[in-house]
Amino acid sequence: MPSFSGFTLPDELRIIAEQVRRFIREEIIPLEQRLDPDAPGIPDEAFTRLSEKTKAAGLWALGAPEEYGGGGMDTFAMSVILEEMSQHRMGLYNIGCGVFGRYPPPAIWAGTKAQIEKYAVPTIREGWRTFFAITEPSGGSDPANAIQTRAERRGDTWVLNGRKVFISNIDNAKWGIVFARSNKEKGRGGISCFIVEPGTPGFTWKNIRTIRTAAVPNDVVFEDCVLPGDALIGQDGQGLDLAFDLLVKNRFPYSATNLGVAVAAHRMAIEHAKHRSTFGAPLSQRQAIQWMLADAEVEIRACRWLIWQGAWKADRGEDARVEASIAKLYSSEVLGRVVDAAVQIHGGYGVSKEFPLERWYREARVRRIGEGPSEVHRMVIARALFR
């Protein structure tokens, strides 16, 4: 656990962060430079080879519970690690290209032992992709009222009917979780959580093309989709509590990846300003450029401490909903400003496919919408102020 009195990281965490930083720079970035700039992922052979390296180095599935083969790191530690892990071209939506392991949606830990053994354990061990389906055409920021997908109990089965939108990873997922209304009379207490596997009859989807390159989202339809009775996670009506627990804690690591890409873009801008000259002087001597870089540095440092303080509070078991909204809001907007400045400083090179900046610029715009739009997080913060 970090010491906020001394502002120091534990030695073990600092060493692991350095290992991850080195791996990204020596293995992931050189590989990406040989691929199409818009590639959503790396070749299977490279994934297998690099995954074996991270496993051998003890860097695999650092955030998964130790009892199931993971590193057991808490939210704070993973926020520190993910800042380093995301600093490459695919880093916003394919962190570390998946070679550090992937994680099941946290709601699965409320499931039975059999569910955990069947779905969570192999996901951690093999690095399976999974999906999380909550957003609907009626909205995603107010699931208590927006969820209209129905789950009807019929004998020993559940039958799903409805539609979800902007759901990522279904194309190559082994399984995922879906939130549906199992009791329309109970409001927020009538939403339940289910395990669904691609290939289940009545479960179909199509891609939604967006400015995002990796993890293409999908429009999903459930039409008389029959699930076994043991597909229910937790208790009937417990779904929304599981969803909010997931969303609050996940916002700190999510914010850390925003920060990581901002750090990488800022580093590129500084190096370019040192070596690019105009009218007989390097850009680094131009006050306009100096102020852009200085502002970015201030925002990056402030962003890091907002994420760390909130994650630290969440790990202590305290209510960190407001801190999660602050971290998500600020990190997504800082990311956009820092990348925008880096593009401007690079000039024409900033929008060239030769550099990762143009991809970060496009994908960063989505981060002000995903995981709750900025306006919704401002509402959460404001309500807390007046409460």
C-alpha cells in the first residue's frame, strides 16, 4: 500500500512497473511498427510468444486473484501498472496487446464455485476475451431505468429478449455477462446478471463502425435466447449492485490507461520539440510550445494523483464513487488535450500514420463517452457537493 505521507511507491510495485515499461518499449512497440497502423491486434504467433515471456517473468494476470493463478494486485497497484502497460499505439483499447493476460468481468466472482471454475479460471489462465453487455439503445448511463432487455423464467431456463449496443469483444469472446430485467415491477431491484456464450441460439450481433480501431463494438440482439437456469450470476435482482461495483472500481484502471497514453504522447512532443527547428531555432525555444508542454505536464501530474488517491480509497473499502467519477472525467479530458497538443507540435507528422498520435487522437475522443460521458460524471460530482 502506498504511503501518502511520504509520497512513495512500495519497492516491489516500482520494480514491476519498470519491468512492464521495459517490456512495452522492447517488445510491443517494435512489433507494432511492423504492422498496419490500424491493426486491432497482433498476430497469434506473436501473442503466444510474448505471453510465454510475460508468464515466465511473473507479469501474467497481475490483477487476478492469487487463488486462481493471478498476481493478486489491488486497484491502486493495477492503476500504476496500467499507466505503463498502455503506452503504445494500441494501448487505449488493447492494453499490452493482451500479452499480460486478460480478466473476466468482476461480476463473475459473485457466481457459484462451478461458474468460477468453468468461466473465470480458464479466462485468467488462457487470456480469453470476454464481453460486458449493459448499454441499450435507450441509454447506458442510467441502467436502473434504461435496461429494457427482458429475462423471463421458464421452468428450468431463462429466456432473453431485447437489444444491447456498443458492446465490444463479442466477435472473439468465449463468454460474457448480460444484464436484463427479470422483474419489471421492482425497478432497480428487478435487474439480474447472466452468463451468455456466443453461439447460443437467438444471440446475434453485427459490427458498429466507429472512429475507434481496436475492439470494434457491436449491436446485439437477443430473440428468444434460451439460457440454462445456472446462467444466473448471484441472486435474482442482484444485477445492478454487481454492475455498479464493477463500474466504480473499473474506472480507476480505465483512467490509468487514459493517463498512460497521455504520458506517451507528451513524451513524444517533448522529444520532437527538442529536435525540430523552425526559422533557425528549435521548437523547444518557442514560448508557445513551452507553454503547451508545461500545461500538459501540470495536468498529467494532477491526473495521476487523482487516480491514485481514488484507487487507494477504493482499496480501503471506502465509498469511492465520487473519486471514480472525478478520475474518469479528468483523465479522459486531459488525454484529449495532451494528445491534441502533441499533434499540433508535430505539425503534419502529427496526423501521419507513421506516428501513433493520429490513432490516439481518434480513439481518445471515445473516452469522453465510454464508461459514462463527462456530463454524467459532472452530475455525480455535483450531487455529492449538494448532498
